[in-house]
Amino acid sequence: MSLDDLATQAGHVRVICLGLSALDQVWRVDRLFSGESEKIKSLDYSMVGGGMAANAAVAIARLGGAVAFWGRGGDDAAGHEMRSALTGERIDVANFRLFADGRSSVSGVIVDKSGERQIVNFRGSYPEQAGWLPLEEVADASAVLADPRWVEGAATLFSKARALGVPTVLDGDVADAEVFERLLPLTDHAVFSEPALAAFAGSASGASLASLARFHCRVVAVTRGQDGVSWLENGREQRQAAFPVDVVDTTGAGDVFHGAYAFAIGAGLEVRDAMAFAAATAAMKCTHSGGRAGIPTIDDCLAFIRKSQ
């Protein structure tokens, strides 16, 4: 299937996203903290839903796909706010479980005028067990995506998907090495951030990317911000340039990239087209403030790609 056919197939794509949902408190500032003890003035403040897998789910919903979010939260104000926001995006939250004795994940995000950001995140507190997940639903999925924040859940989901031949997409954000050692053998498409690849493989170079061949993923990739994305497929390194846009806020860009990529793979696009589509979706997101506000519809994204060619 080609990019031109993607819009007509969007409604048939179903993706399960598993992992982190966080409530983001966002402050816009003139400049980021310098690293010293200091006080800076905020130009604006907002509170919005965030989290890697949750943002990816929103991207898929905005692009017209059917999506379920599987995750954990606390039975607290933040948990209910996040669940309500996802419901408002037409996301299936039946398996976004709010635990009575849990504490939801909350992030503080500082964004400067250039769109760069600093984040502090409380990852939440809830049970690790994943035996309650409805794995029979995986058979109906076009693709599944997980971030590394709920390892037991991701391993359980990916194992079932692998057994059924459903493509697995890993959002390779910064995590302990043992997390990737466990998840990468179950992953078809591993897409790292540069900091995560450097932390796990020693650097974010092409050679470090190539060193991950031992895990036998179909695709290993690294997103490089304004330098685009590079990936290895069948032993060959390939690149997709970033789409030039006027950046307002990069918050959530990686999450949106992963969601759009999983959507495109689930729709049956070839990897090169899926990378281009994901890069365009993430670029459009960066033209708006916040992790979700700028996520485009599929028609707008495809029009953007055609205009940029």
C-alpha cells in the first residue's frame, strides 16, 4: 500500500498502546533553567494529558485509527482527569485501570521560546502484574505499541502479539538496560530516542544502532530531532530528513512519531513510507504548544507531505 491509499484505510487500522499516561503541568518561559539554584518567570501555564503511550494513542485517534490504551493510574484526581481526556479523543480506555492504592504519574514541563523543554516526571506507583490484560483482544489488532515504563505489561503484550504475528513497536525511551534486554527480543520495530540509544548502546551513532542486530528486530531506528530519523532494515542504514517547520513546542513529538509509525505499519505501509509519514506527523505537532494540540488529521498530514515534496 502507498501513502496515497492511507486515508481510505485509516478506519480499518486498530492499534493497542500500552504504557505510561501522565498528567503534564506545562510552564512556558523565556529560557530554560541554567542548572543553578534560581527562580524564573512563567509566561503561561496549562495542565494537559501526557505520557508516551497515551500521547501515541491520541495521535492514532486523530489520524483516524481505532485505538485502545492499556495502562495504569491511581484512583485519584489525576487518574480520572487523564481517563476523561482519553475518552474525549474516542480512545478505548476499558483497560486503563485506576488502582485504589495507586498514585498517578504527573510531569512538570518547562518549555522555552524555541520550543525546547525540560521535564521532571513522577512515574506513578501501582502494581506491576499484568495478568488482568485481555490478551484475546490482540488478535484483532493491526499493530501494538508499548513504551518501557510498564515492563511486565509490555512483555506480556508483545509475547502475545509475536505469537499471533501482529507487529510490535517499541518506543525506546530512556530506560535501564535490563528493560531493553527483555523487550527487544520481542520487538519487530524498535524506535529509540538519541539519549536512550546512547545510554543503552554507548552512543547514538550508526555503529551503535547496528550493534542492536543481535536482538533480531525487523527494524531498529533512532529519532534525531531536527536531523530526522535513521534506521537499519535488512542490514542497510537509511535516513528520513526532518520536515522543516516553525517550531513552537517539541513536547510529545517523539510520542506522536511513534504513534503515527505504529498506525502506518498497522495499515501496511512499507517502512520508508511509514517513517516519512511519522516524521511529517511529528513535525506538524511541533507547530503548536503542548503535546497533543498540534496533532494533525490524516488528510492534513498527507497534504503537508505532498506540499513538502
